[in-house]
Amino acid sequence: MNQLNNILKSIPKNLPEEFVDILAEGKNFRLERIVSKGHTSPKGFWYDQVENEFVLLLKGEAEILFEDDAKPVRLSEGDYINIPAHKKHRVEWTDPNTETVWLALFYW
């Protein structure tokens, strides 16, 4: 049975941690909805993922810093970026006043 959902609905009111919801997955991909509200990567932590990651910002604002860049990349609603596997990066900032909703496609 097909169930209609809305990616901007059913967001928890209380977000002590980022909320991650796996929407779909298959042999070579995983599609996640990630909701942040003032969340950042831990100090000194860098993502170094074995899979590629395509990120689309659906709502809110965020900044991603890549290890080899001096300034973070600022994302606003509708912006997307493709992050190759093993490209070290971190979430420097997400808007603390509203939910930031990411659609993240991990593929290998």
C-alpha cells in the first residue's frame, strides 16, 4: 500500500539531537531526512564517509565547512551540494530559530 507523506511534516517539537529519518534504501543508496535546529558537528569532528552524499536543503539555513577550505559553504532553502566520498566536512552552523530540513542521498 502506498502511503502519502510530507517531508516537512511530522517533525518532532523537541530536538535535543539531530533527527534522522531513513525514507528509502536499496542496494547502492540510502535516502534520509535530517532535521537540525542549532545542531553542529562536535568540535574537532570531521565526517569522512565511505559513500558519496548529495544534500538538498529544503528548509532553513546551514553552513558546511570542508577541511581544505577556509570559509564554510552557506546553504539556503533550495541549495544543494554533492559531497564525494572521503571529502572531509563538518556542519558548522544550522539556524537555531527554525528547523533546518535536509534531504540527504548517500550513494556508492
